[in-house]
Amino acid sequence: MPSTALKNASINWLPSRFGRIDLRDILSAATHSRDFSDTRSDYIARRLRFMLVVFAVAISLWIPVDFMTLTPEHTIAIAWARLSLSATLIVFWLTSLLSKKPALTYSLLALTLAAVMAFYAASLVIMNSGTAEEPLAGYNAIPFLMIAITGLFPLTLAMSTFNIALIGAFFIAQAAWLGNLNSLETLNELWILVLISGCTLWIQTGQLLMLLKLYRESTRDPLTGLINRRVLMKQLDNERQNFEQLQQPFSVLMLDLDRFKRINDNHGHQTGDAVLKMTATILTQYARPTDTVARYGGEEFMIVLPGFSAEQSLPLAEQIRSAVEQQSTPSPRGEAIQVTTSIGLTEYRSGEALEATIERADNLLYKAKQQGRNQVLTSTDTTNNSAQPSGSDSENQATAILNDTPTAQANQNNVAINLVDK
């Protein structure tokens, strides 16, 4: 289907600078990680705030020039329009300081463009009312200036096209209002707007691709493509703040591949790397877009699940455990390598340090390995921190029987020896 082909399309674009580019990266932000979206939004917000302050000041300072160059019939109305625009931009600037949410940043950018273009349309209408006069070149240049200025922001093609269309709509509306839409001058200006828009899209896309390249090199695990530990801790801190401010729960799922050292020893590190990649693929397939999936270290992975308690996260953890168990990876000798995983699952508790949450998940993972591996262990009682295993019934029954034997007790007492083969 065409939509599927478009979704999965990749193009060789600027190969010497960026290598092979996934078209989805520049079409929209749907494939961007949440951390990159937040980082890009903050970058755009900083530039937008600077632009708002400069525009608010410059627009007001131009009032004396209008008094010297325009007829008295129009200067007062234009001055009020300028002051209104300056006040609006100051309000936008103050609003941008209240929140760092990407949706607010992109909305303020579009509203800024709309406000300036509304001033442009209003000023031309004012100057053509009563005794019409030819507007200064600065007024006619506003649409071109606004499209060029959007090149300062690393926007996706979807967002940039929307902003350009917004500017174009104001330009066409004012030309139609003044009856100049079909004039040769207006058609020439539209053609110039199209040319400038093309250059702007190219500049914005180049910025976005460069940001993505630098971000992924610094924040992604090179083997699995998952985010690294540094970004993971940043996301955990964001979720902690959401919990404290909004009482939104979040869970931490920590998993470790069972007996992974045997795979490296018996089949080679390339096979071990293939198993890690396969596991990362499974995790990203089962995780929600709002979840954070990271490689925590070695054969250990972590998923942060916003909005989910440990009890709500348990079905997903079990699905992941089952999917890993059922998947196989071919070795260089053609053997099907199967692996299982042990999972520790917990949720954040009010007021505790993130290190305590991670340690609890790690302890549950450790206990899951002690109790037979290939199972999910979760603390569902936040008072006594009781752990409940999840896995196949036969595995749990076998674990229960083994734990009652003297041999099993001896094995548990000497678990340090088993860490080599965990």
C-alpha cells in the first residue's frame, strides 16, 4: 500500500554529510524519541524567546519612523497596531517561560507568525483606507522576512509546511481583500515566496538532520540503538517530577538475559551481539510510544512505564518475557540460539530517591534468577515489599519444590558463585 511504502521509505539524501536518512525522521516527529523531542523543543523555545523580545522592541521603536514617513491619517492607527503586536509578543514570551512542553512551544511559534502576519495585513488595509498611500518597502517585505526567519528553527517538514501555509494564507487573504490577487505584482511576490519557502525548508531539514545525528551519536547505545544510561536517568527524573507534581505513577521494569555468558563463550561474541539486538527489537515492539527503553549495561535492559503502576505493568512484563523465550537467533554455524530473561518490576514510591527504585527493581531481578530464572518478579505490596513471581506454572512449581530442598538452600547461600553464569 502507498501509505506503508511511504512510512518505510528511506532515501539517500546528502550522503556525504548524513549517510542514509530515514524519510520519517524529517516528515514528522512521530519517530523521534521523547528525550530528543524535549531537547529540540527546548532549543526552539530559546530561539523563539530571543526572537519575541527583539521583535517586540523593534516593532515599537519603528513608530517614530512611521510618523515621519506616513500621512497623519494613518499614523495613529498604525501606531496602535504596532503597540498591540508588541504587547501580544510580550505575552507570548511570558507564556513560554511557564512551561517546557513541546506542544506549547510549537503553538507559540505558529501564533507568533500569525500575529505578525495579522499586523502586516492590518497595516496594508489601514494604508489603503481613506487617502491611499504606497506602503514602505519594510511592510511589503514582512511575509518574506517571516518565512526566512522560520529557517532558524529545526522543524519537521510537516510543521514547517504548516507555518509556511499559514503565512501564505495571510498574504493571499490581504491581497484578495485589496483586490490585488490577480495582479502581476502579486503573482510575482507569490513566486518569490515559493522560492524562499523552498530554501527555508532545505535549511530547516538540514538543521534537523544534523541535530538528530549528533543526538543519536551521543545518546544511543551503538549496538542496540536504544538510549543509553545517561538519558535513561534524565527520563527517570522527569517521571519523578511528574509523580510529585501530578501524582502520575510510573513503573520500572529491569530485565537481564539468563545465562548470557554461555552464549558468548560457546557461540562467540557476534552471536551474543545478535541476541542483544534481537532483545532490543522485542522491547521496542512491545513498549508504548510513551515508554522509555534503554540498555542499562551488558545484557541488562530497563523500561520506564509512565502512568502505570507495577500491577498494571505486569501483563506487559509477562508478554516481553514470553516473547524473548519464543524467539531464536541463528548462530554462524546455523544453530538456533534461544534465550530467556528474568525480570524485576516495581513502581516509584513517593519521596524516595530514584536509586532506591532502581535498587528495588534490581533486587527483584536478582531474586527472580535465584528462584529459577525466566520469570517476572514484582513487588505489589508497597508496605511490606512482598515479591510475587510470574511465569509458567510448571516453572513456579518446580521453583517452589527446589526451594524446599537442602540442595536448593545451599545453592542460594552460595549464589555468588552462580553470578558468573547468571
